[in-house]
Amino acid sequence: NPVYKTTKMVFRRIPKGEFQMGIGGGSFTNQVVIAKDFYLAVFETTQGQWKSITGSYDWRFKFVKSDIRDYRPIDYMSYDFLRGSTAQGIDWPSTGTNVLANCFIDLVRQKIGNKLALDMPTEAQWEYACRAGTDTIFNDGNSAANIVQPNNETNQYLNALGRYKWDGGAVWDGSIWTQPSLSSAEANQGSAPVGLYTPNNWGLYDMHGNMAEFCLDWYAGTLPKEIDPMVGPTTGVRRCARGGHWWSAASGCVSYTRGSENPSTFYWYTLRFSAPVSW
């Protein structure tokens, strides 16, 4: 239903459980317990939802048709812009669910009367929800899927699951692959309308590719074994981002791939809302 991509948001209740975080990646594996159910948005936050909250669009991809734009995820965001910076007194996990007054997350909370502590998911919650009970590199449970050359760039297994560089993200101009025009992108270029690809077992769309999604945590090379809430390091330089994006190769879009970014840097990042079941 288009209203859930423009003027409303729809969530899934993610059941508590235990999983191997990082399995398949080879660099680290942690047994993580998600001790409480939580909510996670079915879709990445769209430009239509952004406009419903703020009154105007964000400023990057300007698609040819407005309805195309409404269903695309918000793009070119920074962690600090969405949530608030340490210089402004906002510093997960030390300041908990606090966000900067009138930042985007706060505006959405206000819109629903602060009935949910809407925020970004933790990195552990994100991977747990992405996998939806699978232990394969993509969340469809296909054990044959791999990112071994030549599947590390184009990937037949990923084509049904998400938008990435060689499945609509990039444009072939006859000699090289280029980024589409920001001012006049067509429907099959750049980021994809949310919900276009196959969802995982828990009904979540676009966990692979489309837009990389910020998580609350500071980034660390290794992670301790923790029971939920697994909040990551107390300090850091870069914040976690997961899932890869429309300009990523297939190898950057798997369930275990960990991205990170300076929290003030704008790039192809977006937000998928999470919330505890009770606040």
C-alpha cells in the first residue's frame, strides 16, 4: 500500500532469539542473544515520508516523476544530521535514546506523540533482523550463494534481493559505468523504490543494497559477546553502517559486511526506524 511508503510507516515485531553475528565473514563470529522483541520498519525511510514530516524533500536524487521520488529512500544522510552529534550532547550509548531536539528522528517521535522511542537499530539488532533466522551470506537462505570472483561484483544471487551497482544502480554509457544524473534519474536507475525486491522471512525489504543503513553503535574492529542490549563501544571515531547501497559491488551488500563512516560525513546512507516494544 503506497501510504506505508509516504504518509505512514509499517513495522514488524522482531522476535527475540540468539544468532551467530558475523557468520560467513571469516573475520569474526559472536554468539549474540537478542533478549527482547523489538520493532523494525519494513521499509527504509522514504523521501515521501521525509516530506510528510519536514514539509520538503531532501536534496539529492531528484527523479523524473514525483511519485518515483516519493517511494525512494532518503539519501545522502549523515549520522549526526539524523540524530545529533557528540558536540551537541548526543552520544550513544552514554546518552541513551536522547536525540537532538528537532532533528529528523525527534520530529518523527513528535509526530506520533512520543509513543515509541523511534531510533536507529543497534548493529546486532540490524544483522539479526536482516538474517531472519538464516546463516547464509544473503538473507534468502540460499547456501549456494557466494561472492567469490566473478560473483564479488555482479551477482546472480543478489539480483532478486536488492539494488546494487550492477543491477540498476549504475548506468552504462557505452564505454564505462557511471552514476545516474541526480537531477533526472529514471525509475530503473540509482536507488530503487522501497519494497521492489524480495523481502526476507520476516517481511523486511531492501536489507541488501539500495541504501546503506546507519546503526546506533560506534564502530570497532572486533565485538564482545554480549546479551541484548548489545550497544557496542562507549567511544569511537566512526559509526556503523550496514547493508551496502546502490553504488556498492555485491561483496559490499551481504549480511555480515560491516561498514563505518565519520558521523558528520554525508554519503549514500539512510535510516530504517527501530523501536523497543515498550518505552
